[in-house]
Amino acid sequence: MRRRGSGTLLMAALLTAAAAGVAVAQEPPDALQYYRDGNYQRAVQVTLDEIQAMPRNMDAYSVLGWSLLALGRNQDALDYGTRAQSISPFDPRIIHIVGTAHYNLGNNLDALRLFEQYVQIRPNGLQIAPVYYMMGEIFIRFGEYHHADIAITTALYHRATNATWWSRLAFAREQAADYRHALAAYDRALELNPGLQAAVQGRTRVQQQLGN
């Protein structure tokens, strides 16, 4: 007589257990996978449950913060991130989350302080490119265009194919009256994304300044 495969036996056992009212163990929900799948609300729910069970779980705080930022809930991300910082002040994931929340809320000095801290702790971290870019945007807000040039140039060193970042670099150079290098940056932005209107308009302005 032919033996049944192990998969068939397992299925039969599960059906028997279900019929007998026996609870079958399930894998715990994976908040990080929910986040990666774009199910941010579910990730928030799972991580809040995890934090309630383990209040010092920094992995849960990290996924919670990322999910809240993705949902645009910046104040919540700031509140939970600040709580996480009281537990682990130098966790770069939390520093990035709190800094980004401050940035999105317009708290420029607080964001800049945290981004500078992130750069010191994780000079090659996963978030190093967006951190430098956001630093550049803060310098643009301050009207410090040479500092913005340095920060966004560094961001592009780590992620050279972002057309929007090239356009913002060009804008900073344009504001600093460095029109020749601004034109080069606008050209690069348009090579990557010919339909980027900010770069199209900026390039026209710079060409007029250069008399082209």
C-alpha cells in the first residue's frame, strides 16, 4: 500500500484538531512585514500591542515610528519616538524617526540637531541619503544656500539617481547666484526625469540669467 505524503498527513491532523475544537497554534503577526507590505495601520496596531507587552522593545518602537511617518501621523511619531528615546537615546533608528517627524512638522532646529547626531552615529547608515537631503532642505529654509549645496551634494553622492534632489540642488545654487553649476544640476535632473516641471522652469530661469 502506498504511504501518504507528509503534507497530506499534516492537513489531516489539522482538520482533525479543528473538528475536535482543539486550538491550532498560529504564527504571531509580523509588524515589519506589514510595514513592508504597505499595511501601515495594521503595523501600528501590532507594534502597540508588542510595546504594551514589552515596553522596552526598540524594534517595535522603530516599526511603529516608520509606520506613523508613512501614514502622515507626524505628531504621533514624534510622541512615541520621544518616549523611545527616553529608553534608548542613541538608537539611530529612533533618532531618524524623531528627526524626520520634527522636519515634517517644521521644527527645523530640532530636526537639524538630530540629523547631525544621526550622521555622527551612522555615517553609512541606511537613512544617510535622505538625512543629508532633509538637512539640505532645512538650510534652504534658512536661506543658507552654500550649506544646502554641500548637504544635498552629499545626499546625491549616496543616491545619485534622484531627479528631485538634483533639482533642489540646482535651486540652492541658483539662489546662491552660482548659475553655471545650477544649470548643470538642472540638466542632470532633466536627464533623469524630463517631465520634472520644477527643473524645466528652473533651467529656463538660469538660462535667462546666463544670457542663453
